[in-house]
Amino acid sequence: MLNQTDTLANVLAEKFITTAPQAAGRVLGSMATHEVVLLVSPLKAQTLVTCFNNMEPCKAAAVLRRLPARQAGYVFSRLDVMQAARMMKEFSQPYREKLSASLKPEFVALLKGALSFAPNSVGARMSTDFVSVKTDAKAADVIERLKNMPRKKLPPVCFVTAKDGQLKGAVRVAELLFYPADSAVGSLMSADYAVLTPGEGEPSAMQKFKACQWPLLPVVDGQNKLLGVLSPKLAADVQSPKKHWLKRLFRRNK
């Protein structure tokens, strides 16, 4: 059980990571691994995602290995793809196999090729932290799930998938409130959005963002399985050259 001093340290760590993620990543990276584990292991999953995304891959991998297997797998699957791929290289082979067993096969396959993505490609910028629901999910259940999320994490779009992970449609979160509570999401979803693939670059992605009014676009593999999501704002928040094409697009859409 945590004493008051430990609890206060965890609260301060969470505030630090949330308000100054890059600075927090540098500070935590300079600490001993066991000290970082004590500070961050009780934190919320989203705070851990932010923490690991802003640490050097070697240090982030060392800390993640010390977390309980279920917690580690949940957090790892929501990291930026490039960061997760770099961390995966730092794990020992036995741990890599153990972690991979807890992840979706398509995510593991994505990580294997992630380091070959061009710096300005969709695959290098997308996020795997998104909300997906099955076609038979009820609107009321989806709303309840969203209500339990931190306000800052509420997505503008929920993606609808089949049991095998194939993308079937999308629903704007703001519209869910206007449908009957017992409606199946599969009957409410739309398919008028554009779809991205990891290897797409500037010309193709820019054209799709300009032509599509959706605030979040899905990224799929060759079997139409949902791998991640991308938005102009999401990409603009990632450290990248000042003239990065998605930063320019985000400014243009303000």
C-alpha cells in the first residue's frame, strides 16, 4: 500500500507528465529505472502512454519491462507506432515474444515494418490510441464507455469494426446522442470518409484531408483491418520539422 509521500509523488509525476511531457520525459530518463517504475506504475494508462512516448526508447523499454504484463501490453499497444517499434528493438527476444502474444497480430506486423516508413508518411505519424466498437454494440453502451474516458481523450469519431478487425464504418461521437439508446452502431455508421494506408505520403494524404470533412481518418492494412488513426492536429502535435505537411494542413483548417 502506498503511503502519503508515495501518493503525493505519484500525483506530482502525473501533473508533470501531463503539463510538460517532453520535459518530464527527459527528467524521468535521467533517473534510475526502479525509481521511474515506482513513480509511474500507479498512473493512469493515458499518462503512461504520454510518458513513454516522450522518453528515449531504450529507457522507456527498460521501464515497460518492469510493469505487470497486462498493464504493459495495454499501454504499449497505444504508443505512437514509431516509438513502439524502436522500443521493441530494445527488448530481449523472450520478452518480445511474450509482449507480442498479448498484442493484435496486425499491430505486431505493423511494428515490423514501421522503421522503414518514410518520416512524413502516414504510418510514421498515425496513432494506435483510438476507440473502436463492434457493429452489434448498442449506442447506449458506447456512450457509457465514452463517459468513462478523460475529457481530453474523448475522440471526435468512433470506428466500427467486424469481429476480425476489418473496418466497417465510423460514427461521429456528437451524433450518438441523437440516436435511440438501443440502436446497433452498425445501423448508425457512415462510410463516407476517406481511408489511409501506412505507406501513403504527402500528396495522397493531403488530398484526402482536403476532400473529406471527417476530423479523424482511419489507417488500414491490405486486408482493410484498422491499424490506427490520423488527424491534422494529432500529427501537428508530434515533434517534426516546422514545415511538416500535416502541420501546414492543420493551420489551414483552423
